[in-house]
Amino acid sequence: MSVKREITCEIEIDEPNQKECPEGKFIDPVSLMENGKFIFNVPPEAPVFEPTAEEFKDPLQYISKIRSVAQKHGICKIRPPPNWNPPFSIDVDKFKFTPTIQKLNEQDAITRVKLNFLEKLAKYWHLQGISFKLPVLEQRVVDLYSLYKIVEFEGGFGEVCSKKKWEKVASRMGYVCKKSSSTVLKSHYQKWLHPFSFFHATTKDEIYNKPIAKKRKVLNIKEENSCVSNLTTKKIKLNPDDDNDSDDYTKCKIGHLKSRKSTRSKPAVNYTEKYCCQKCGRDKSEKTILICDECDSSFHMKCLIIPLTTVPKGTWRCDKCVINELNKPSDAFGFEPAQRQYTLQQFGEMADKFKSKYFNMPVHLVPTDKVEQEYWKIVSSIDSTVKAEYGADIHTIDHGSGFPTGLALNGNEDNTFYKSYVEDHWNLNNLPILKDSVFSFINADLSGIKNPWMYVGMCFSTFCWHNEDHWSYSINYSHWGEPKTWYGIPGASAEAFEEVMKETAPELFHSQPDLLHQLVTILNPNILMKANIPVYRTDQNPGEFVVTFPRSYHAGFNQGFNFAESVNFAPADWISIGRECVNYYSSIKRICVFSHDELLFKILKSCDDLTPKAAALVYADFKEMIKFERVHRKALLDWGVTEADFVEFEHKEDDLRQCTICNTTLFVSAVSCLCDKKRLACLRHFKQLCDCPAQMHVFKYRYTIDEFPTLLRKVKAIAETAYDD
């Protein structure tokens, strides 16, 4: 007797554990073109200063003198007097380094978004068993990402077709022959993008309009069978003419089966469910059922999100597996180290060979403006394969400095010329620790901040948009070689710059929120300028300094083989900016390089060495700190905390005295709880430390409120002499 039985088929969909990425601000390709060709509009020049021999004696005083003009541009260039020429002190035979490899177009924010899109598009078609190739039009690769976004902006494929907007699409894409190009673009969109767009829109609605969880779709399938007890083991014949019940068959084609020898170990399967369409519930009565090569789910071709009329060649993935594959997060972007070490000579030979071959002329004959145009063309191209190698952030502690140092005086002890540069204030080993430099009070050897880093560049090697740690100043000196091209943005425009970056490429920040701190991303200055962000440029030649000012974003590239050295420094006018930066770091949970408050107290204890103007700036910052401590200690007391412990935070490792909530390095005060004494919170976040009552919390302090006035009076007395003068 025939019976009916309900079969439950469950499909799991891996849904994202985060909200959908917001849409970015799209940049039309035509906005960076003229007559169908890419063009880079050169930003205005940053100021150049040429101090006299007298002015050049004191670097901090001279930089303070030019600051009001220079900081409006974010960067400036300083040309030393002609007779200032320090000898290059690296032992070139022993100096070896491993550069990083930079694929140029992957560094650009917009191009990286495009490449990520193309990777997803290619993966989509590959999972359908179809090979994907980038089409070419008017002798350049079609930017399918821009085509996708422009059609979407114009109302979608149907709207663009019905209102005959394809010529407008071609115009926005930057094609000159709009009429002929529009027909080709429509064809490419229809072939490669329309199915993907439909699939993306459908799955987007399906995924993001549901609660974030692992969902199970249940299908009730009515199946007739003469023997209910055998339903869990009986294999279904996929085709009436086929008597082979082998489990090796994974795809049913019209009239025959395709065999796949699988090495995967498979669990016991209910074959009745397995070969029923997971969408409509019908089974062998249909002529064709496709079986997924990934999960073994079965579907009719007509029941897919995008129905198929022919059986795909090669492997095939069902809609569920395609969705899960396309939703996999991308890895964080970064640079890979090269596979070999170089000496300076080896790197120089490689760099010169690359540049001369690329431009087909001797390296010294290539104009800097030609290199600049070519650089921005490369980084904006989705099909570029150009790579550069960059010896960046090479520690002087390990490799020695390009400037003369006391450690390198061997054999030169009596050489007064050499010795004069060992002690010179513009020597980057000395500048951060001069008397009026705040960083002279930091005892630790902080590479890049107190100890210079060195950079060995080649043509197109890049330093990406960033500002300095703790928003300090930086100074870079070119020892020798070809120019280094710089771009700078004033510190006053830093927040506007960050906003434009996030608006332009939200996909990148969605997956990597601290992207701007990674020094791996650039954005065309022309795009920034169109968004009213002031950008300035300069070419740094050998023997010239470039100074960047607090919170100034800067980026650039090398014109060819060169050697530079750089370090941070902090005159007294930086102190208030440094505190502002630490508060900002707290808001974004970024780890500090050092404790600002600890630095401030070190200055206070040695304030006899401060100039009156520096003392006045320290006094103002100390008052801000006291105000913060008074307000928040009272809030802690009012909350009900009664226990307090004295702690010498300076004797703890930095990673053991960070706020659990915001990562700020603690020094003056902190809060802990008896439930976990190792966890600490700053006074801003003590209520977020844990759920325990206030009575279980303990206030940790380095100084009492009563100790502050004594220190304050001492520095105030020195500051007041500035007004007496």
C-alpha cells in the first residue's frame, strides 16, 4: 500500500555577524580624465625656507619662527646653508636590509575597493562554473566596478535601458566615443554584472533583513513510497534510464549523469531528502536536478535565484554556498616582506634597472613631473601589475645612522669636521633630545620617536597617508639619491580628511576600522582637493629637510633610488596637542606609545631646566590634568568607592597598566576591582570595568590631590619670568 510522508529538509545559511557596510561616496572615472586619458592635477607647492647661518644654529627656535606660516600647509621644506654638508656615515659594505613589497594599485583606497569587488565578481562566476575575464574597450580595461555603481546610481539596468541612458553611462565612465561605447558597455553589463546584481540584491534582502543568527529554512516535501521504513536508506535514481545508485554522482544532466570521485568523508545522508529540490520539494519527476559540489544540496535549475537554462560546465555551487563564500570577510591588508636581503649596492642596481627599463631612458633624464603623472596613473589602474620595494623603518639602533654619531667615531676622533656633525643640533640623533624638546624627558629608546629610522627608496615606492604618533612633529633628511615627492594636509583639516577617506572607501574601514593607523592606504590628492581638503606638495632633494607639523597627514613616493632618515620631535608648543591626541586615542581605543601624564610629571620634576615659555605651556597642561583628576575622583567617591591604594605605575610594563576599556596607558590614577585585580580602568571608564558594586572597587593613585599644588607652584614661578622679560 502506498503511503504519504512529510520529509523535513533543513538548510543552514551562515549569516554575517555584523551590520551591512554603508554605501560609499562614488567617484566618477571621468572626473580624473581629460579626453579619455587619466590626468593628475598637481597640487600647489608647500613653502620652502632657507635659513641664514645664524638662524640655522638652533633648529627648534627656527622651526618655531616659521611655524605660523608652515603649519598652514601641513609640511614645509628647509634648505640648509650651502656649507652644511654632513658626511654619510653608514658602512655601506655591512649595511643590509629586507624591504617590503608594494603592489602599487592595491595601496590606493578606491582601486582596492574595485579590486575587492572584481575578486568577488570573479569568485561568483567561478562558483557557477564559468570563467571570468576583464573586458577591454577603447584600449583600456573596462572598470566593471564603476559600471556597476553608475548603472545602480542611474536607477538600475531596466531604468538605464528604458530611458536610453547608456550614452550617459559611457560619458561618466570617461569614454570618448559614447555612442559605440554605450552599446558595448550594455553588452558587458548584461553578460557579467546583471546576473550578479540581481543575485546580490536578492541575497542582500534575504540576509540583512533578518535577525543576525544562524537560520534554518524548512521545506515540507510530500513523497510517496511503498515502504516507509526504507526511506532513510533508499537511494533515488536521478534519471529513469539510470540504474546506477553510486554515491559518486553529484550532478544530474539531461539524459546522463556527471561522475565526481570525492575524497571527502561524507556523513550518513537521507537520500530521499538529498535528491529532492531544496526549494520546491519536488524530486525525480523533474528531468534535471543539480547537486552542489560543496554541500550536496540539490536544486532544480529553474528554482535557483537566477534560473539556469543549461547545465554549467565544471564544478557548481548552490546559491547557499555562493552566498556563504561571497560573505567571507577579506583579510586585513598589509605589505609582505621581500624574499631576500639587499646591500645598498644591490638594491641600487635593482632600482636603477627597474626605472630605466620602465621609462626607457637613463634614470637621471626622467623628469620628476613625468614620474608623478605615471605614479598616480598606475595606482588608479585596476589592471596594473607594477610593484616596488621599499626599505622602510630601518632602525638606527641596529644598523647605525646616516649621520655621524659618537659610536661611529672610530678612527675619526681627531677629525674636527666629522666631530662637529656628531654634536650638530640638526643631526637627527640629537634634535629630539635638545634642551627645549619635550621628548628629551623620555628615558626609553623609542625607535622613530627618539631614535631615527632610515628609508631606502626606489622609483614608485610609497609612504602612505598617516600622521605621527601622538600628533608630534617629524623631520626627514635626504642623505643622497633621487628626489622624494611629498603631499601634506594641515593638521586643522585632519578630521575632514579622515571623513573623506571613510566616505570614499567605507568598505575598507568596515573591515579594518584602524586603517589609517596601518600606513597602507593612499588616496589621490585630486579627490581630496575636490572635497575641499587643502593638499600641498614638495620635491625633497638630497641635503634638504622636510618638516611635518602636529596632526598633519602626509604621504608620498620616491622618484628613484635614495636614502633618507627621519625622527619625531616635540617642542614645548606640542604639549597641549599631545594631551588632545591622548584623549582622541582613548575615544578610538588606540594604544599609546607612551604615557602623556608620566612625561608631564618627569618634566615637572626637572622644570629648573625649562625656558620660561616652555614652563608656561607645561603649567597650562598641568592645570588641565588637575582639573580632570578633581572632577573624576569626586565622581568615583560619589559612586561609593572607599578603598584606595598607592601605586608606582612607572615600575609596571606599559601593557600591564592599560585601561581595559580604552587602552590608555595609566599613570596618575586608575580603578581596579576585587573580582579581577589585574584589570584596570581609567577614571573615564571605571563604571564599565565590571558589574560588581562600587564597594568592591579600589582606587589606585600615584599622587594625591594635595601633592599637585607644590609641583604647580614651582613651574608657575618659572613661567612667570617669561612675562617679566
